[in-house]
Amino acid sequence: MPVSSFMVPLGTPAPELALPSVGGDGDVRLADFHGAPALLVAFLSNHCPFVRHLEKELGEVAGEFPECAVVGVCGNDPGVSPDDGVEGLRAQLARTGWSFPYLVDADQSVTRAYRAACTPDFFLYDADRRLAYRGSFDDSTPGNGRPVTGERLRTALRQVLAGEPVPEPHHPSMGCSIKWSPENEPA
């Protein structure tokens, strides 16, 4: 059953992150993106049909906005979702050609801090690392017949990069629930 993202309040500061890269390039930290005029943190997974539905277009959107720092995070417990283990995520990188860092949140602390609820779940921060947009990629979901365009996220990126606010309403993202480990299951 699809889950919608929490609508974290706009203006919320980006939580810290320091996570290992799927590619084995060491840890990636929030500070690594210092100076970028915007930061997109995308919670993703390999197994989820909602992510697979838009993963090609997500790579294209990231490529269109090289000035925006982009990072993917998989916070799913591979004990619950085996396809979301490191090898599955590496296969996803090979399949998609994503050039942004893809990180593994093994203890799920970053996923929890960002209040990600589903995959995909998008959090766009401005130059001050304040939340400027959270919500859906576009109107398309698997099986609804609407084209995958990334228009909602593209519009938000243009506005944030121009130093403008992203007007409400923001539409929640919809996807597969985060696969929490038993000890991290939200109350």
C-alpha cells in the first residue's frame, strides 16, 4: 500500500548527514555540499516500483541542474528488503547511470532525522540549508497513465536556484514505506 511523505515544515534546517557511499568512496557529509546554492536529498531504494518508475527521469533532472548538489539516501533495512542492500543499490546505480552520491543509512538515523516516510521522498534545501520544497516529483505514479516529467521538482529547483520561495501547496510524494528495522520502527 502506498504511503505519502510527511510534510516537514518549510524552513526546517537540513539535518546532519555522514553516510558511506554505495560506490565505496568513503563517507559523504552535509558539509561536502557547502557553497552549493541548493541541495536535493532524495530518499530512494532499489526495490520500490515508485522509484523505478521515475529513476531515469530523476537522473535527467539532476543533470539539468549541475549547480544543485544532489544526494540519494537509502534508509531501508536490507533484512526487510534484501534488494536494498549494498549490492542491489550498486546494481541500481549501474542501471540508472546516476552521477550523484548514493548513500547507505544502515542505522536509519539520517532517514529518521529527515523524517522520510517513503521512497521516493524529496527534500530540497536552499543555500542556507533551509527546507524550501518537500513533495512529489510530478503527477505520475506507476499505472496512473500520466507521463513522468519531474515537473514539480524541476519547477521547485528553478525557483530555489533563483532565490525565490516555492509557493504552496506542495503535493506529498507517494511511494513504498521506509522498511524500518524492528528496533527503529516508528511508534
